[in-house]
Amino acid sequence: MNDTNTLNPYLKTKVLTAPPEELRLLLIDGAVKFARQARDAMINKDYEKIYEGFTNARTIVLELSESINPEADPDLAQKIKGIYLFIYGELFHSSIDKDIPRLEKAIELLEFERETWSQFLDKLAEERASGTTPAAPPTQDTPRAPFSVQA
């Protein structure tokens, strides 16, 4: 496992200076990376990497689930939390059952979440650059507030 002193200095700076919405994208990227690592390790029968990949991916997905802020839209927040818990379950069961197709489905869902969040960040950057913000409160189409990262 990496010691804090041996971490990539660029990544360390990026994490320490990133706004909460970008930290969420970094977490999603990490979950995808570790789930893929687990898949590749299952194929290669590298049991240490299987354990490491699944453990890290599940930890990140659980953190993503727990960091959802339900204040702005409780129904949307609950639905998104349910998706993360479903992905967590898929990761768990695929690790127990050594089920690569099930793991592939979890990776696909994480990649979809990553793409969705990336598009949201692009839209947010456009709004900030133009000085406009949405007049209406967030709806299911604009998942702004339910995704704030809690400290």
C-alpha cells in the first residue's frame, strides 16, 4: 500500500486543491480503476490484486453512497444512493462468486456514472464561465445539490 510520502505529487496536489464536485469524479475514477484491477487479476489469478481491487472499489463506492447530501432533493438522493448500493452489492457478490460477467456489469455502471458526472462538471464549468446559474431548484435532470461531498 502507498505511504502518503510516496504518492504521486501531482495527484496529491490535485486532490488537496480540487473542489468537492471534482473530488467526486476522482473517487469515481478510483472505483473504476480498482474494479478493473480486480477483473484483470481474476483473469490472471493474482489473488492479492483481486483482494486489493475489490476492497478498494467497494470502499470507494460505499463512500460515494454515504457522501450524498439529501437536503435539496431527498427522493433523488435516495435513488442515487440505491444505485451505489446496488453497485456495491454487485462488487461484493462478484468477488465472492468469482463472477467476471457480474463484475463487468458493475464496471459498466461505474463508467456510466463517471460519464454522467463528467458531463455535469462540463455543464457546471460552462455556467460558471458565463456567469449564469439555473433559476429553478435542482430537479432529477440537474443533480447539483444531492451530490455535495460531506467533510
